[in-house]
Amino acid sequence: MTIDYARARELMVEQQVRPWEVLDFAVLDVIGRLPREAFVPESHRALAYADLELPLGHGAKMMKPVVEGRMLQALQLKPGDSVLEIGTGSGYASACLGALAREVISLELVPELAAAARARLDATGLGVNVRIETADAFAYDPGERRFDAVCVTGAVTGIPERFLAWLRPGGRLFVVRGQAPVMEAVRVVKGEGVNAAATESLFETELEYLHGAEPVPQFLF
């Protein structure tokens, strides 16, 4: 069976993403143009535009399209922005971020996922302004560099201070926090002061945890 991916992409935007309050024209344009199927493993390519998380191997999953849309919208990206992505995964979100911003640095802990994402970005020609680094976000040191946006594609129990420290004043952080089954996606906007930040709850969802950000096991006696 031949799948009309262009039509599937159109239906995804109109029946899934837009109804879930993704109304930013630039975000809808990017999601409506980029070939999501090119970033999905071959075994699940037919489901590229379904309202599902898709397995990538090594315990990683590709987010649902609706969550990706809300994430991109929450970051309020401008063409001159510099973005740090934590968790490259398939490389699809990296490509979307790259289409909306000036440059993207994406951190991926698993070398095999980093290599596969790089190959997909190169094959589609969508990664010219995306740099993938095989690194642990909890050991990463950007030096004095700061970003306009930090995009976290895995969940955390609490927001790490180091993620906020990487933002410029006015910079935006998107992250999902909490413990399953109660998790919320939030946007944090960095203020002018060292510890100044405003947090806005966006929606409820559930994601796999970033490695190193899992809840501490509770022992009951």
C-alpha cells in the first residue's frame, strides 16, 4: 500500500495539532512542510502521522505530534534565536527548531540515536544549522554561552537549576515535570535577576524521563 504522506501531514495538522490549540502560523507551517516520516524508523513509518508516541530504540520515544506542536509554540522562537535542545531523539524536533530559529545545539546521550538523527537530518537537508553533540545534559558545560530557548524533550521530576542558568534574560524553557501519571508541561521565562523566572503551566501530558532525572525510589517500611 502506498501512503500519501503529504495528505497524512495535512490531516495531522488540521485534525490533531490545530485543534489542540496550536495556532502559531510559523509552527503550523513548519509542521505542515517537514517530512516527519523521514525521521521515523522504517518499521513504524506508516504511523508517522498518527496520534501516538513511536519507539526509537534504546528506551527512547518520539513524542506525539500534538505535544511537539505545543512545545514549538511555547518556545516562541524568532528567526535570530539560538536554541539548546536536550534529547535529540529522532532528530525531527531538531529539524523543526532549526526551521524556526537561527541555530540549534542538540544534546543526545545515546551515541546510536545521535548518529541516526544526524543521518536523517543530512539526508533531508534539514540540518544545516543543527549541531548534535553526544553528551549528558547533567554534565554539559556550555561555558559562558547562553541561549534564547532551551527545549527539553524528556520529563524531569523537578526543573534543574542548570537548565535555567543556560537561558539569556527573556529566554524560554519548555519542559515536562512531575511524576506519572500526573505530569505537566510548563514554560519558564528567565527574568533579569539571577534567580528570577516566571513559570506558566501549559497542559498535562506524560513523557519518558531524561536519563538522570528519574524520581528517587521511595522505600516504604
